[in-house]
Amino acid sequence: MRTPDPEPAGEDPFGPPKGNVSNPAWLSEIELAEARRRLPMLYVEAVPVRTDGMGQVVEVGILLRATPVGEIVRTIVSGRVRYGETIRHLENDLGPMAFPLLPPQPVPFTVAEYFPLPGVSPFHDDRQHAVSLAFVVPVTGTCEPRQDALEVTWLTPEEASSDALAAEMEGGRGTLVRLALASVGALR
Amino acid sequence: MRTPDPEPAGEDPFGPPKGNVSNPAWLSEIELAEARRRLPMLYVEAVPVRTDGMGQVVEVGILLRATPVGEIVRTIVSGRVRYGETIRHLENDLGPMAFPLLPPQPVPFTVAEYFPLPGVSPFHDDRQHAVSLAFVVPVTGTCEPRQDALEVTWLTPEEASSDALAAEMEGGRGTLVRLALASVGALR
Amino acid sequence: MRTPDPEPAGEDPFGPPKGNVSNPAWLSEIELAEARRRLPMLYVEAVPVRTDGMGQVVEVGILLRATPVGEIVRTIVSGRVRYGETIRHLENDLGPMAFPLLPPQPVPFTVAEYFPLPGVSPFHDDRQHAVSLAFVVPVTGTCEPRQDALEVTWLTPEEASSDALAAEMEGGRGTLVRLALASVGALR
Amino acid sequence: MRTPDPEPAGEDPFGPPKGNVSNPAWLSEIELAEARRRLPMLYVEAVPVRTDGMGQVVEVGILLRATPVGEIVRTIVSGRVRYGETIRHLENDLGPMAFPLLPPQPVPFTVAEYFPLPGVSPFHDDRQHAVSLAFVVPVTGTCEPRQDALEVTWLTPEEASSDALAAEMEGGRGTLVRLALASVGALR
């Protein structure tokens, strides 16, 4: 099972970047792994949508990803909240050309609780206990999440909420997409 | 006390427009007055806001209006929902150059109940029992509400939520502005 | 197609009750029919739920009803908002033994717009343009809606959100039930 | 400045309790202090309220607390989310006799971001970067938060949203109380 913050091969997104080696907020992979066994990790998940002139959702962006073992799964744009960062920093996760229309409301449509053990909640994540603030984000540009293994597919609300899609999504995120669509009145 | 849908002098916004005289949904002033004594009237109220690049509210649009007796009061953009119209039609009320970023969420931040008798709820309206769906609407252009007697003033969230402003607002709408700001995390 | 405020045979719920004949807010059936051709009607719809000790929804109350032509349809508890009545008056609609735990939040989970013509929105009502404020209401007792033709069936969230149930519900209310469940995190 | 999870004297709530010494999720004080320098900490804050029969908020529970240096401050019931615990576990924080009516909605009224540096957001916490999911929780019993230094005072919504109270509250929580009241329509 995959997790919400994939580290692309050949890069350590949580390690100390050049020039910041003394920043105590940067975690080595070992330290991050240790923290994951002891603390809930905080994430932001973003469901990018495209809307028509009346604000109605017409398309939903879902990620396509190949796992290390070659399986193709679908997931949702996400990013771990780093020390000192506001939860409103979604640009990194959506890519520089997304041009999100960040809504003034700071309230997520749901708080998804991922537990290592399936069945405790609708969501699970083998690797950790994660708590995710999930937002619907209207975008006007193109989404290019930073993880190179990922590609965004744009689906209609009907496709995005189908059982077929839910079956392909990891960690129970098919439910998350439905909750996202429901929160904007786009679930049928 | 004023009401949420002022009829500017010399115009009957609820009467039959030219070419539509046989539309049964158009009400004469007498019919509208009659309906107001017997049915709750449905309104949409819009609090226009301007946001910064992070989606934080930096300005709030409040209406300034002269009453028939020459009093200056402040109020909120509003419009009665007409037969057959969706509640998402805010363009008429905000003006053609508002360029609202209509949020995909169809849920109002509050439902304000206006009763003819003050004290039943925080909101009152001498003329009628009105139920108003109140939305925060980020705009990127200029607001020119259709009522010629009105002018939009842009205030900071602090000014808009002050006791001084609340005292100038009609029908308890100072409370509505505070609820609007709270719903977008802009109330201190 | 049925409407959200069925009049049980042998009773005129909108006519003047004994002792109130002079109340101008009471509408005769003819007057109500006339108003329906010209004004949007305001409703409250309530999805009663039973919750476990943690507040999680375990059962959803859906109405079963026989139409005048003998068809069995499913629908949702609803009531028209009368002149002078607050939207919080749900007791009449849920029955005297419902003991609802009225939530302090006055915000509906959605505003459902019913148009006479199917397809304009997800919801339609042959008889009128209705705007409905839809709430999830936890109840601790038994629901006995006033309309004698109705019976409440308690379903699991899974049953209540199934395609099979949606197909039996009138006016698109299968969508409304799903939005209700989504708003309380009980949609999978 | 105080923090949202006071450790009462003579007890280390984050240390390994008897019989659980090998549970890797328990943090020593040193480990917790270390984590606080590197990761955002996740909290739940609960604003307990008492409601009348219609669900309207009539009282708000605010904590009174003496700081180590003898200052009296006001704050809000809160608890750090532990590894493996759901955010719905509020009993520990409200006390065993609170009998909360946990709402079925899993969505907080706001997400409060506390930064060590004042001014970054409306909320600050000298000790850490904390992200808090803030809920309004109707209670039917008495609140006895576990921290012995604390006492709950019940205030009217007007008192709880006053400038005088806000001035006494630590870390900007006066704003949080106002947002809580606004979310339930109890702010004027």
C-alpha cells in the first residue's frame, strides 16, 4: 500500500536541502521513519477541480501513479505539512502552473484519519497514522504535482465517483473523492 | 426600517417587464405586498470580498444607501429569488462588472431569518418575513448593484466587524457581516 | 410526481384551522396553488439519523409512501416553512416522539433547488419551484411524521446510499440522501 | 505563553505509563520536546456549550487556569492527538461527566494554526507549531478537564465574545471562541 507523500526515486524530499543542513526542522529519512511510529503525521490533501462560469464542478483531477512494484494506482494530490508551514501552501503540491483559486474558507470538507490497520476508519495507510485536512481547490491552469511518477487525469464528477474508480484508488480515497464531490454539490 | 430588496424610485422591479406581461410569475406590487403578508420571502444575500494571493480576505464590500427619508444606512447586497431562478444568479445583484469567483460550494455560511417583529431573531425586516441564504463571494472586478441609490464601500475586515459599523447597519446585518467574516476565518 | 408536502386525504393542512379564520397568513388551497405558480416555495427537509456513542451515524430514516395512484415511493421528511415560523421548527414534521438533538449549527448541509422541469438541477417537483434547506437531525426517539400515509424505514448508511434506493426515491432525493450522509462522513 | 496541553505537576502525561514501557508511541519529555522543534503537533480543541431545547447555544465553557508564575489566564479545552487515537476522543479532555452530544459531523468549525512567532496567524504558541482542529461540543453534564489546575466557567455567548474576555485569553483564543460562536449562529 502506498502513502500520501511518495518520495520519488533519487530524491529525498524530507532530507536537509543544500544550504539548510543546520535547520532542525528538516528530518532525515531515519528520523522521519522514527516520528511516524510515534506521532500522527499531518497532511493536506487537495482535490483539484475545474468549474464552469456558474461555479459548478465539471472536472476532477485524479492522480495516476506507478508503484515501485509496477502496479498502477490512483490517488489524490497531497503533501505533508512541514514545521512552520501554513496549511494553505498547496502550490508545491499542485505544481507551479495550477493557478489555484484558493477559497477564503479555511475549513476542510473533511478530516480523513488514516490508520495503519485497515478497518479502523474508511482510510488506511500502511506506513503511518496520518490525519489529513482535505480541500476542494478550483484550479484554472494545469496541475503538475512535484512527484515525477504522477500524472493528473481529468474526470467528470460521474466518473470520479464511480465504483470502478473507487476500486482503483489507494487507501480508501474513493470515499474521499465522493465526500469532496458531495461538499460541492456535484455528487449524484 | 428598510428591507432587503429596495425598489428604486421610478422603477418597479417586480412588475411585468415589457414583452413578458403574460408571464404568471411576475407579480404586481399589490400582489407582492399580498404575498408578503402570507408567505416567507426567499432572498440571497452576498457579501462581496477581495482576497489576496493566498485566498485571505483583505476587503469587504458594504453598501451605503439613502433611505426615502434621507437617512444614510449601510446594508448588504441582496436580491429576492424569483420563480424559476436558481439561487446562484448573483450577477444581477452584484452588477455586470463584479466578475465573481463563484465558489463551487452551494452552502450558505448562514441562513438569516428576518421577522417583522424585532427580537425574534438577530435579524428583522419591518415589511416581511424573509429567509435569506447568505454567501461570501470573492469578486475580482467592481461591484455596481443595480439599485441606483446604492454605493459599495470597501472596508478592511476589522472595520467591517466593528461595533461602529454594526450600529449603522439595518436589520441586524452587522451580525451577518461578522458571521460572514468568521466563516472565512477573517474575524478577530 | 409527488411533492415535498403531501396533503393527507381528508385534511387541508394549509387551510384556515378552526379559530384562526382571520389569520391572513393561512392560505386556502386555491391561494396556495396560485402562489406556487409565481413564487419559489421554501421548505425544510430533515434526514433523521440515529448515532452511536461516538456520534457516528448507524441508521437513516427514509419515508415510505403510497401515491394517490397506488405507487409506492420513498421520500424524505419535509415541511413547508409557514409565514412567521422559524426554520428550526422540525417537531411538527418529525412527530412528537422524535426527541431530536437539534444541532446548534443553523447551516443546512445543502440547499436543494426543485424545479418543475426535470434536468435543470438534480431535483425536481412537478408542482412547483421549491427551495429546500436540508438538515441531518439526530433523533433519540421514534419518528412519526404527521402525514398518515407515511411510514419511516430505518436503513444502514450503505442501504440508504445504494443505487437501488435512489431509484425508488422521488424527485432526485436519492442524491439528497447521499449528500446528507457525506456531510456526516457516513458515505463510503 | 502557555501551550494547549499543560502537564499537571507530578505527572508526565506523555511519558510511558506503567505497563506500557515498550510502546514505541509513548514519548519521553525529551523526545516530545525534540519532536516539537521539527514537526507540527496535532491538537483537538473543544468549545463545550450548553443549548436550549431548540438547539440554541445559551452557555459557553471557558477554562480558567493559573500559570506557573501565578498569572490567571483563560483558555480552551484541548488535547494532543496521540499516535493511533481518533480525533473524536474528546472524553479525556472534557472529563468523564461531560456527556457530550458528539455531533455526527466530523468537520471542525476552523483549523487553527499556532506558530511560535506571534503575528504569522491569529494564533500563537511559544512552545511549538501546532495545528488544532476546533470543534463546538454540546454537553449535557459537567466538564472536568483532566488538568487539575483548570476550572470551567460558564459564560453567556455575549460574555464569551467580549473584548474583555478576549484580552484574558492566551494565544489568540479569544478569536477562536468568536469563530466557534459564529459557527453556531450565536455571535452578535
